[in-house]
Amino acid sequence: MNITPSKKNNFLPYAGRKAVLATMHSKHTAVAPALRAGVGLEIVTATGIDTDQLGTFSGEIPRNGTMLEVAISKTRLGMKASGLSLGLATEGTFGPHPALPFLAAGIELMTFVDDERKIVVSESFVAPHTNFDYLVVAPGEDLKGFLDRVGFPSHALIVRPNEGSPSQGLVKGILDASDLGRAIAVAASLSSDGKAQLETDMRAHLNPTRMQSLALLAEKLAKRLATACPECDAPGFGRTETREGLLCEACGAPTQMIATEVFSCASCSYREDRPRFDGLRKAPPGSCPECNP
């Protein structure tokens, strides 16, 4: 996304300020450098918080709410524990790519809360790389292809019974081949079909690929926080929604491709409609429901 920087020189509204990052999984190692370099914000972590209460990747605690709602709740856990008025948190989801369903993708969201200015600023993106994957196996099966693909043992795995309770026999954070073999045997013995399910552990501290994505997302958020609203000068001006309807270059019919991007302020009501960021002004006929039904 291309955000026009503030016309102010060195617009750094958070230079020298502290913000708490709500995490149990060492995300500050990926997030802090970008926010320090981009907007002068110093990141600290809260102690004694349990972000897992808001949902776990492994499913034994379901996420209650949208990604944004959970990210804000997580942020406020850290702010309450630290007493700081600035906070941030991330939330991720993994599955089929939204545009290419045969590929895996990760959607990452990072939310910043400023209680002094009464604003919430969020950035998200589809992670360019993810090792998200799973495999159903019986004890003793050859796992080399799967393990190589997901980056084991530098990236951790989760093992659970293939059928039955999502928490019974669940083992997370596996980084050792011997531990993996034992976990598969136990999980398979608890499953009615005698098989275990292997999954990538997507918790950031056990997944270097996800850490890289969080660092990229932190750069995007830093640029956003360093962009002032043209109307009220509040930080965080940027793209907040998109509108479909790009016209077909052949027949002029509207398509499902993005035509307009809406930029808005987190504080006031100022909004701008802008053409899509890549300069494309007409949709190719292959994307048109009229030309290519």
C-alpha cells in the first residue's frame, strides 16, 4: 500500500514514548525495531498477562470475535497490566489464500491503541510467505517430505489425535525428532482411527517465518503512524477500506476487482477516495463476468 507521507518535516508524534506490546510469544523481537526506527516508539512488554484466554491457534480455546476485536482486547490486556496509555497487539489467521485457494496464506493484523488521542489504528496484510500446513499420519510413516516443507526443526510442530477431543493428547512446541515420534505414537493411540495429525505451530516465538511477517507488518504500521491526517494532523492516516467495481477495458462492465481505495483519519471524519494503488485503471477481460462468464 502506498501512503503519502505527511508534509510535515519529521512527523514523529510518538518519538520517545513507550507503548506496551501484549504478547506471550516474544513478538517484541520482530516488532520493536521497526517501530523504533519508523516513529521513535519504544516497545515494552507486559508481564503476567494471558493472551491465550482470547483464543489459541491449536483450537482448544476458540477465538471469540473478529480479528480486530480480539486484537483490541489483547492490546487492552497489556495496557491494563502496564498502566501505559499506548499499546499494541497482533492477531493472525492461517488457511487457504483468499485469491489462490490452492496455496496457504497467513493474514496478519496489528492494532495500535492511543487512549490519549482516543484513536485505534490497524494495519493488516496477507503474509507473503507462510509454512502453515498439516498432515495426518500413522506411527512409523515417512515424514521427511512434510518436515522439510514446513522447516522442522527450526519451526515447531503440534501433534494431536486425528479424531476425538482437540485437547486430549495435544502436544505443542515440538522441536525435536524424538519428541515428535513419541507424540505421534501417543496421539495415534488416542485416536479412533489410529492416526495422528501434525500441524505447524504458528505461535510467533516458535515460527521464524511468521516472525519475519510480523516485522514487515510493523514497518507498515510505523509508516501509518508517521502519516498525519491532512485535516486534523492526527497520526495514523491511511487506507481503511476498498471498493470493487473496476470497469472492464473491453465492454465497460463492472468487475470484482478493486476500483477505489478509501483513506481516512482515525480521529476525525476526513476521508479521501483514491484510485487503486498500482495504477491499473481498467480491468482485463479475463476478470470480467460479462466477457468471461
